[in-house]
Amino acid sequence: MSTSAAGIQEWALAAGLEGLSQAELVTGYCERLVAAGLPVWRASVGADTLHPLIDAQGHRWIAGEGLRVEFFPRLTLRDENDEWRFSTWKWMLDRGAVENRWNLSRGEGADLFPLLADLAASGGTDYWTRIVRYGEGAFLGETRGLATSWATREPGGFGAVELALIRATLPAFTLAFKATMSIDTARTVVSTYLGENVADRILRGDIERGKVIAVRKVLWFSDLVGFTRLADTLPHEQLIDLLNAYADCLVGVVHDHGGQVLKFLGDGILAVIPGEGRVACGRALDAAAAARVAVADLNRSRSAAGLPITGFTLALHEGEVLYGNVGSRDRLDFTVVGPSVNEASRIQALCRSLDQPILVSEGFARACGPDTRRLVSVGRYALRGVERPQELFTLDHGDR
């Protein structure tokens, strides 16, 4: 293990190119500093994240104990979080500082920062922080740099040569950390907006316009009941809360049954259920039954809280679709298209007039095999834009 400044820099750059995880990077960096003679007792690395649920992440390494990874959710305003409000990093950012040092053995900072008081009580003698800033064209989301802190129990604290080694190697480590974080961010953003399956395909390079495959898929096409009326009458905050609550509910059901949500169409959801023939149809029927129960439970809890409620309509269809990249040269959509998608949409539109929350196509019923016993016919109907009438079905109300 090379422990010179040049050796640690070389390791950090190689680790970034190799794609080591953030945890591996932090652990490897701290171990190399210790091997170089630095009396590091505790090190922390923190950064904002571009994630819909996670505000920031932290890695804390303690000599003899190893690494602890922490995630801070976006549940509250950051400035309402006491751990952040009374942190040295916030204090530095508020003052535009990139480096600061507190002598723990003399009690410096103990009156301002609970963490420093705790570290001093545990034998800490010195605490040094350094924030490595990114350039204006090099950040993602709110992340403007990497915050680090370093503590020791060594009598007299860190020496000048020891801090110089951290200063010399920290930029290379930060670059490697940022490279790894950028990959994680790309995967998170693409998965959040397009779904995990599509994200995997896109990040593997499947981005050529017009590149589609013809496959048979089970389609899920759902919508909320009376959403236009709700949108006209509810305050904006309540409308978005309702939309998110029912999206959480229905998307959760789809994902729980292995489905992939391809897109939101206003209050509607277009998804596909993986598998072939009767296997996929069975999963889709299980998902439909689960959705019925989940929405009923959600409505009970929202009613008890005095919140507006709604229902859902759902069409299930099985047929051939074109699956892949469709769109303009500079704005693509990874989705399914074709007559089967249109047919599912037409069937879903009949739910209200037939007073059936769930409708299943004739093609889906044929593909179900023995699971057709879970279905009840509601008659034959003409579908707009579809050549011939077809028999439609609904899920037996006793099916749970």
C-alpha cells in the first residue's frame, strides 16, 4: 500500500476509474492516511444528493470500528434538522469558509457545536474541516462540493505535515468520489423518471431512436375517478397530495407484482407486467385484486383524516406492442406503442359507462388459461377505433 502523497493520489484516481463504491473509497482513503502515519481517529465525508427521497448522505469512518453510512431523508426542511443546524459544515458554508480548525483539548467549539463537545469528552484533541468546492459547471443538483472533517486523539493534535498530506491528496479523492456519485446520480435520476428496467437499458446504451422490438406484453392502464372535478375544486396543495398518495398506492402495487411503470399520463398510469402468457396474466390479476384492497384501505385512512378521496379504474390487456425508443431526434421516450396500447386505453375509458372499476380484454382472458375462472363476463362491446366488438370481463368481486 503506497502511503506517499503521490501514491495516495494515484490510488484515488485509479479507484475512481475502476468505479469503487463510495464506502470503499472512504475506507481505502482513511486506511492509507493512517498507514502514512496520520493519527486519524474519526473522519466524515458528506455531500448533498440528487435523489427524490434523500437530501444528503454521509460516510463516517472511525479507527478500529470501520465505516458507517448515513442517509438523511427529505422529510423536513434542512434548517429544521438540529444535527445540520449545529454542524460545523453549516457554520462554514454560512461564512463562505472552506477550511477551519478547533482545538478540542482546549474546549474550542464545544459551546457552539454539540458534536465537538462530545468528541472532546471522548478524548478528541483536534478537529479539522475542509470543504472541496466544485466549479460552476461541475455540480449536480444542489451539490456544490464535498465536505470532510478529521478528528484525532493525538496529544497536540494534527501536525502541519499531516494536514499538508490531507490537503495534497483530498482533491484526487474528491474527484474519485464525485465520479462514483455521478454514476449513482445518473442511475437514480433515470430510474426515478423512467423506471429501473428502462434505466438499465438506457444506461447500457440502448438510446438509438427508432430501435424497438415487437413483444407481447400485459398492459396495465389505470386512471383516477373524477380527477378533472377534483382538479377544479381542490386547492393545489390538496390536489398534489391526493395525486401523490394514490400514485404511491397504485405504483406500489404494480412494483410489488414485478410490474414496470412506463409513464404517468396526468393522473393515469401506463405499466407493463413481465412474464409470458398465463404467468403474466396471473400476476396482473393479483395486482388488480391487491390494488382494489389497497385503494379501499387508503380511502378509509384518508376519510378518517378528513382528506378527499377517490377511486380508480383499470384496464388489463394482453397483446403485441413495439417497445423501445420513440420520439424526435433530441427528445425520446422509452415506451410501448401500437394498436394494443390504444385498445387498452379504449377499454379503460369504458369503465365509467359500464360501472366497472376493472375491465379485462378478450385477449387477456384468452391468455389467462385456468385463471379465467377469476373473471366474470360483462358482455360484448364496440371499442372506438377497434375493428370488431369484443367481450369484456371484470375481476370477480370475491377475488382477493
